[in-house]
Amino acid sequence: MGYSENRVNQRDITADGDVVGRDKYINIDRRKSQVDGWLEKLNKELSEKPEFREFVDSLQYYLKKYEYDGIKGLKGKLEASDRGSAYLKALRKKEAFAKLLEDWRSFPSAQEIIAYFLSRIDSCFEAHIEPLLGIASNDEIDRAIDRHLVQPVLEEMGTGPFMLNSTHVNGMIYWLAEQCYVRWHQ
């Protein structure tokens, strides 16, 4: 069987729709994610320019510090886990996220997206990172954080007027540490 059987000549053709030389696959069952829905709402909010300055309930949960282990703040969490040398870089990333949070404060849908990802990071940190504490090296933990937290958030984010990059996602992790929701020590 030769390749000539699969050849298609599309020279000088016209069509009112797609021109496909062979197989065309269409994914018609893609369900919208929560993030997709919030991005649509955000586009509407951007055109209406609301004067919303409160934080939505789902974000309020993370605004209250949860000091359950006696070690306060980002610096304390990093020092308790032999990561003190990373403090200045962590602080810059945390501040980048805090600025993003403030920049989008007027838009409830953006706040919902942020709260959704904070919640996702919080639960994934608990499920995938905390079991490694005291067992794995800091480098192994950092790779697990990237694999289980940072990359999945970036992949799910989608596109639109509100975007997250890896600095923002890492900043969210450090911000959650400041609020005492995540830690790198046992």
C-alpha cells in the first residue's frame, strides 16, 4: 500500500466552510469550567466598570490568618523549614500576587477566580506536599510544588483579560504561607 492512496489535491478549490484534506476532529462536548464562566462574567464586569470594593465570601476565608502551628508569617515558615535564604525572593513573589489581588479587587469574578485557585493550592498542598515534609529534600519538594500546584493552575487558567503567570502562582503559595495556610515544616 503506497502513500498515493491518501493524497488529496486542494489546488484551486473554494468552500463556504472549512477545507479539510483528510480527517477533521471537532470537540463539541467541551463543558465550560468554573474559570471559563468567571472569565465571561469578568468581561461583562470590565465593560460595566463596577464600583465593588469588598471581597467576595470565598476569598474572605483566606484573608483571615489561621495561625495553627505557632509559627507566624512567611519569614517564620521559611526559617522553620531551612528555607530562610529564599525569603527575599519569596517576599517579592508574594507582593506580586498581593498587587494582582488589589488590582482586581473591583471585580467579583476576578476575586472568585483567585479564591478558586487559592483553594485549589491549599488543598493540593495538603494532599501532595505535606506528606513529603521531613522526608524529601527541599529540591524534591520544590519540584512537587511545581508539578502539583503551579503547572495545573497555569494549565487551567485559560485566557482572557485576567491572566496568571508562574510568579503569581508562586506568590499565591507564599501569600498562603503568610496567612498560615501552608507550611514547609513538620
